[in-house]
Amino acid sequence: MANPQQVERHPVTWYRSTVFASFMVAGTAFTCPGIFGALNGMGAGGGASPDVSNAANAIVFGIIAIGSLFVGAICNHISPKWTLLIGCLGYAPYAAGLYLVDQYKVEWLLLLGAVTCGLSACFLWVASGAVFLGYTEENRKGFATSLKFSCQNLGASIGGIISLSLNISRSYRGSISKSTYITLMTIMCLGAPFAFLLPSTRKVQRTDGRAVVITKAPSLLSEFRVLGSLLKNPTVLALMPLMLYAQWFLSYQWQFNYAYFTVRSRALNSMMFYLGGLIASMSLGWFLDWDRLPRPKRAKIGFLIMLVTSGSSWIIGQVVQARYWTTKPTLDWDGDGFGLGCFLFMLWGVSDPLVTTYKYWIAGTLTNNVNEATFLAALINSVGAVGSTFGFVVSAMKTNYNGACAINTALFFLAMPGVAWVAFTRISETSHGTSLTGLVDGEKDGSSVEEVKRETDVESRDEKAVMVVGEREKGVLG
């Protein structure tokens, strides 16, 4: 039986292709959230006090939780390109604020930076999702998604390498060096050029010949009708527990690295965590695009891969955490017991991106409509940020680590039934011609929504003209 995805290939200009667009999104992921992850992956934002870092991150993700849904409407009005550009502007003040707190105990810039970082992240993540869920051809959504998160992990791992090289002599707990902060802040400032090079929506060229179309609603308020329809869709609702889980774990894992390892070991763990995630994300993305298997079968196998890797990581994690809670070690790479903690942290580094890549890919199988994809990305971002916010609140409340680990384990396994239902019953071979919310499929024949409407108006006028002529002829004959 022929694969529906084996369609005629159309020539594209390289800098207007969906692959180029995916690389530009990946560039912003490398420089902004990647370096954000590098700072936090070293534990407590790299600094000596986790309390201030937890509070700042709770602000960041709290803003993302609320703001992302509004940015979904804004993105459909101003386009993903300009949304992405705005999203690159507010990360550096966050890193600068961590530096001031760590070096001079001055907190005002960190609070301001948490606000700017949260606002920027709303724009960056929603625009990124619109591109790799909405722009990309069906047979490249796994690649586009995994490329974004692999580059994000690459940025975080390079940040870890930089930190490791600058802190290699620090075989004790405490702060990272001043030069580490300055280097990472500089990288965070380099995201805007990638966003600026992203092709505008009307210029994107797909290899399947279909146009990329965003339908502008009459007002920002009316944009939320799409969101309202998504929130009533059973398939979307079934994925929400996974969205909640898929960022809740960040706080606990970063705290685990801070609590039990020396400065240089934290940097090594961070590097290994994100390098493992890079490889895992790209591997799963390649598999999810592998057209030798039907898409429904890939969805099922992908679910099982995610279930086994993440499930085992939390079961092992619960055992290790119980042991560390009793012994309270400070582990260094040249000491006893380091291997077990490093292995567990790296296992989380592999399993987390598998969850994220699969989550976005399975959302991308539900629609090819850019408007729907934008709000799906906004919803994933918002619900995930709610999870992150509560995760950091739990940490800020000084919940014991056994309890924090148990919460993450429970959230993961509670999310699995809904994902299983979607993966095993709701995935079809193609999403062309379908809609989650009843929107017109403007990309159906390669013409824009405006062109379709114009053609419909012309046909309607022609039909009316024929009717009038017919009535006149009947009158004459009568």
C-alpha cells in the first residue's frame, strides 16, 4: 500500500525551506533556553543559595504559565518571525541577576531578570512551536522537533563544558566563577540574529508544495475561540497530564545536582546530562519520521520508549534518593559513590528530552493548521510552566527530597494512561484535510486563505449572475 506521505517533491529555495526555518529556531534554542538550562543544570543557577534561585525560577515559569496563552493570539497576528525575535531579548538580564546575587548579594536585578526572562520565554517558545509544528512537512516534524531540543541541549552542554573548564579546580560545594557568568551572558545575547533570519510565513516553501498560511482573526479576542475549541477537544485534554509533568521535574533534578555534588562535579553532570539528551532527542526524532513504518505504529513504539526510559529513571531515582537522604553525601568525581549519582542524573538527561520530543511530535500529528499549532504550542508551554512553577514552589518550601522525587514519579505514571489512549487510538497516517477546531484548511491546495476566500466570492457572484439571467429569460419566455 502506498504511503500517503510519499507525495511529489517540489523544489525549494534553501533559505526559505522548512529545514532552514527549523535551524533558525534551533539557533535561538541554543543561545537562550539552552544557556538558561546550563546555568540551572549546575544547581541553584550556579550559585551558592538555592532559595533565591528557586524563587526567581518560580517567577519565570509563573509568567510563562499565564503569558503563553495570550502570546498565542499575538503570534497569529504579528507572525512567528517577529514573535521569536521578541522572545530572544529578555534572557540575559536573568543571568546578570544571578551574577549580582552570587557575587554581591544584590537581588533587584534577578527579580527584574526573572520577569524579562519569563516574558521572553512566552514569545520564544510559542513561536518555536508554531514553526516546528505548523511550518514543517508531516514527514519532518520529528526532525524539526528533535533539532530544536537537541540544539537546546547542545547549548546547555557547551555551557556545562565552559563551566567545567572554568571551575575544574573547585572540588567543593558553592558558587561558580565570575568568568562563567560573563561567558554565558554573552552567548545569551546572540539569539536575535537567528530569529531575524527566520523566513516570514508567506515566503516559507514546503517540499510538498503546500502553502504555509496563518488566518488572522478580526481581533485578538476572537483568536481565543481557537483556544476554547482546543480546550474542549478530548484528545488535547488527554495529553494535559503529560504537559504538566514534562516540566515539573526541572526543579527537583537541578536541586539534586546542587545538593549532592561538588562544583566541578555539578558542571560535569550538567555537561553529560545535556549531551545525553542531545543524542536521545535526535535519535527519537529520526525514528518518528521513519516512513518505513506507518505513523500510528511509530506513535505506539515511541510511547513505549518513553514509558520504559522515564519510568525506570524515576524508579531508580526513588531508590537512590532514599539512600542519599540518609547518607547526605558530597560527591566528587575522584571520590567513592560518584558513578551512581552521575549515572542517575545522566539517565534523567536522556529520558527528559524523549518525553519532550514525543510530546511535541504527537501534538504535531493532530493538525497541520498553523493557527491551531500556535495555540497547541501555547497550551503545552502554559501547562508545562504551571508544572515548573509548582515544582519550584515545592522546592522553595523546603520539601524533603524523598517527597519531591515521589511527586515526580507519581505525576509521570498518572500521565501515561491518557498518552497511551492518544498514541494507540487517535493517530492517523496523515492530518491533511482535518482540523481540531473546525478551521478552514488553508494549506490544502497551496493557496492562501485570502485567495480561497477571493475565489469563493467570485464563484458566488457568478452564480448570482447566472440566476438573475435565468429569471429574466423565464420572464421573457413566460
